[in-house]
Amino acid sequence: MRVLPIAALLVLAVGCSSSEDPPAGRPSEDGAPPPPASSGPQGPRALAAVDVDTKVKARLEVVGLNRYKGDHVLAQIRVTNNDSTSFDPLNHLADDTDATPDMNRAGGVFLLDTAARRVVKPLQTDGGCVCSTETDPLGSFLEPGEQKTFFAVLPAPSGGAKTATLLTPMSPPLVDVPISDSPPEGPGFPEPVGETVSYPLDAHSEDDESELRDDGEEIEVSLSADVLFATGSHTLTPAADALIEKTAGRVSGGAVKVEGHADSTGDAGINGPLSRRRAESVARRLKTLVPGATFETEGFGSARPLYPNTTPEGRRRNRRVTITFTRTERPEPRPSATAPAAPPAARQDFTVAVDPLRPVGGGLSLLTYSLTNTGPSQVSLRRLTDDTERTWLKFRFWAAANAELIDGDRRIPPARYILGTPTQGFAQLCLCTKTSGIALGADRFAPSQTKHFWAVVQSPSGPVTAEIADLPAPVPT
């Protein structure tokens, strides 16, 4: 890992500057994406661009996304230092999903494959990612106004997609970047040889009784076993009927899988058969409501947790019956009129303003919003990362996860991507603004300072409101 001088470390720790103007990469008021930056003496024309201000002030521009020697793409991202002090962009582009991030490489340039519902890393070799690297400890530092371009070689998005969404640890997703069939321009790039590494993406909505996941092809509804059954029983409770009827209204027929799951408490020899009998009870009731469907049931006991079993909330959500069926083709209802711009909400010396949602494909949308400190002194907005029930938000992975859409009685939290294996354990990372880890300081606000944040969420079916760090705010359509 790179050893930095003390002055450079201080820059990383406190390199947050106030920003009066909104980032150019945010959507315009009518929801359209911003125009790309024009070409000029500073280099090639940008295909997509965004300004960031959470940890440092910088402009990121995609200046190349080209198919590369087969089923790969080569992404080139230009970083311009718009801050008042120098900083090292590799500290913000390093792969912070690694236990020991390589600060010499731009390994955190990921691709969001919405069709496959996966987050894809650059190709991986024994020496690290197939991406930009720097051997000089100070070689990639940028002085104010300076810029440098970094690259990463990634697997191409699924289905022959003509555009892609790129992710970096320091910026919102760069959405709908066109993929060129021409060879990439620039100096010699390494061969696209390496291992493909990707992480499954979980985007869902939830209430206290159920969770819904929709990957564009299948819908998966997890019903709370605590509502469906008494402890140790597979007999449906009186409260179960309304919950099952609500789910049946989504099923149009065809094949339906019903699976029972338990938490990690109790005896595995009891949990397995009990989870299977619970699945059978739910399937029998669904058959009376959807007579044209065929049903397959199975019980998995505690073998397939959705959440860590280390908290009461995690165990409660793991006690479930999951119903999976093919998504219907009927269109989702959408708002028929354009709403006025949302006024900012305020409380406790902060205001929050939310932008219109921007679709990114695969039933996902990009939520962007800004927070402004209206108080007289510098403060940290810890509520933005306060998510005490979700212990996967460890220090290295702290993020602005306390932001969600409110869709009637359902909540839509940020999507997450899941690292690890059942034997190694899992880390479930928020697909939203990072607030700590390799570079700190995103939750510290100077007086009058505005910072901009983002999250990828499951697309709602109609108008919604938002709740950002416990602050309610309308979402313009």
C-alpha cells in the first residue's frame, strides 16, 4: 500500500470544500441528463460528466468507452481537480471492496450491468486489476486545475448493450454512456486477460410484513413468517390471509415457486422440515386464489439468509416464505403530469432538496439529492449513515444508506451489492454515496455548505416522497 506524506494524508482527511453551484452532472429540472462537456485543448470530448463535492471537489468525465478485443470494454475517465488543494485521485478510485485496497490502481471503476443485475469489477490478475496503475507515490497527485485520465478494462455489459453505466467510489453513476465499436484512442493498453469478478445486486422495497424484489423478469415476494405463523407452527394465522391475498393479486398464472426459510436459531433438524411445511401451507392457500398457476415448494431452513443473523431485525427478516413468479408484461403506472420542482425540506439546521428520479435500466433508478448546512458551525450529519440494524455498514463501508423512497406503505431503500460466500460470510454494500473508508469527510459540512449525494433504488410504480436522514422531502416527477 502506498505510503503518503503527512501533508497528503491531511488533504485526504479534510479535503472537503464548499460548493455554491450544483454539479453539472446532475439532471436538469426537466429530468434530462446534462449535456456532455465540449472538446477543447484539455483533451477529447466527454461522453458523460459529473461534478462531485462530497469529499473533494472534482469533475469526472468519461472520455472513452470502447469495445476492446472481444467481449470487453475499455473505459477512460478524466479527473479534473476543482478543489483549492491538491489530492490524489487514486485514493478515490481505488477498489474499496478489497480488504487491503491497492492505492496504486484505479480498481474502483466498476460497471453496473443492469440486465444481469450485477456490479462488475475490472478484470483481475494475480498482480491486481487490469487498469491504470501508478508506481510513483506522488505521481498521480493533481494540483488545483490539473487533470489526468485513468482507464479500466471490464467485461462488456450483457445482451450486446449499446450503452453502459459506470460506477466509481467518488461519484454518482455515469449513466447511459454510449459504447463505441471503434478501437480505444490513447497509448498502448494491456491485453484484456484476467478473471471476471462481479457481485449480485439486490434492489427491493419493503414494509414490516414483506419485501419485494423485481429483476425485470421475475418478482420475488418474501412474506414475514412471524405474520403468517405462530412460533413453531405451520398453520396459517388469521392475519396471514390478507397478506397472501395481496401477493396473489400480483400473480397472473404460470409456474410459482414457494420457499420456506428460517433464521439461524433453533435446531437445523427442525428448521428444515418446518420451513418446508410452511411453504406448503402458503402454496395451498395461493392455489385457491390463483387456480391457473402451478406450484413448486421447498424448504431451506436457515441455509439462505437475506440478512446477517447477528441482530433481532436480521433474524426476523430471515424468517420468511418467499414466492417467486414471472413478471407480467402489463406496464407499470406512471405519473401523468409533471410535478413542480420540489421545495427543500428543513430540520435541525439542514435542508434537503431531491431531484427527479433518473431511470438506469433493469427496473432501477438513480436518486440524487443535496443537503445544505444552514447552521452557524461545522457539523457532521451522522443520521445520514445511521443504520443501526444493518450491521453490514462497517467502518470501511459506511455510506449514505439512510435515504429511502416512501411508496404508499412501502419503503424503497438503496440497492446493495453482495460480496463473499456462505462459508466466508457476506458483506452487503450500499449502492450509494460512500461517506468513509479510503477517503474520509463526506458527512462533515461547513456553514452554508451544500453537498450532493446519490443512491440506486428499485424504480417505483408512481409518485413517491423521499426521506433523507429522517428529513421528509417530495420527489418531483
